[in-house]
Amino acid sequence: MSSWPPFLEKHDLTVVVDQSFERNIYEGNDYITFATLPGMRERTISVFGTSKDLGLTGYRVAYMVAPKAVIDILKVATFNYVGPTNTFAQYGVAAADTAPSYVDEWNRIFDERRRFGYEQLNAIPGVEVLLPEGGFFFWVNIAKLGTSVGIRDYLVKDANVGVSPGTWFGSNGEGFLRIMYGTMKDTDKFKEAILRIKASLGKLSAKALSADA
């Protein structure tokens, strides 16, 4: 990250940073706010959401920190979009932001799920996944077993589990699946879903290995 400021200054660029997961980090990792880097305060537009880090999805409240010149322009350009935000939602977000103790409990639950998912998915021959340092998504490499959409469809039918094909997030996502571990209230159900995925992908893996033999 330290290489970015000189590059941005050299080319007179501004960076837009999505900080939606700033609270969802693990193992003592520190979230570095880009605007705090030397010389970056006036070159950074920081966007914060409350859906992910505070779990207030239905409130539809977000906020932004940016240089005054940028804010003045956006106040006019986005008035019809940000002006109607209802009052109770704004008060709710303000209250949650001052005492988000429940986020620590979430992160404990998410940490248990990510470790379980990481161990189970990596145990499948031909499948690779990194241990997430933040957020609540696995980015799973299944390129040796099939295409992103093909494997997604297979898991729906064979495991009765829904996942997102990597191609939903760009063409470079081919060969990957995205699995979310931040939605279910019941961790046991999440673990059951992971084990179903493991069993189904294990079948494909066995076929692929036998075909290569």
C-alpha cells in the first residue's frame, strides 16, 4: 500500500476507497484507512456503508468522507438520491455506531465459520481457497473441476446449496466461486451447507482424478 501515494501524486489522481468491511477483520489485523497515509487526505474519497459492518442492511444508510470541493459537488449531483434518507434510520445508525459491541460477537461467529469452511474446502482435491483476513466471503478456486456457472448449477442440484459464480464479479472470476459465511443465524446450518458442498465437489474431484490417471 505504501507504493500508492507516490503513484497517485505523480499522476495527480484521486482514489475512491470502499471501507464497508473496516470492522470485519480477524487475527489482530489492522484496517488501514487510506486517507491517513501521507499526503492522501486530499486525494481520497472514503465511502462507508452500514449494511455490512453494522448489519443494518434495510436502513439503506451510508456516508462519505472526502475533500470539501468534492462534497460540495456531490451535494448537488446526488441530492435526489441521498436527501430522502428517513430520519429513524439515521438515528438508528448513529446509535449503533456509538456502541457496536455486537460486531465483536459477529466477528467471533464469522471467525469460527471461516476457519471451518477454510479447512473443509481445502480438503477437497483440486480445490483451493485462501483464509480470509477480513469480510465474510470465500473466493474458491474450482478451475480444475469445471466452469464457475457450471459448478454453481451443479451445487444447486446436487447439494441443494446456492453459491455465486465468480463471473458475476468480472470475466477474471472464471474458475472461481464466491461463498458467503455472514448470512445464516445458525452456524450449524452453515457447517451443514459447507459439508454438502464438500461432498458434491468431492464427487467431481474423484471423477477428474480418475480421468487424469
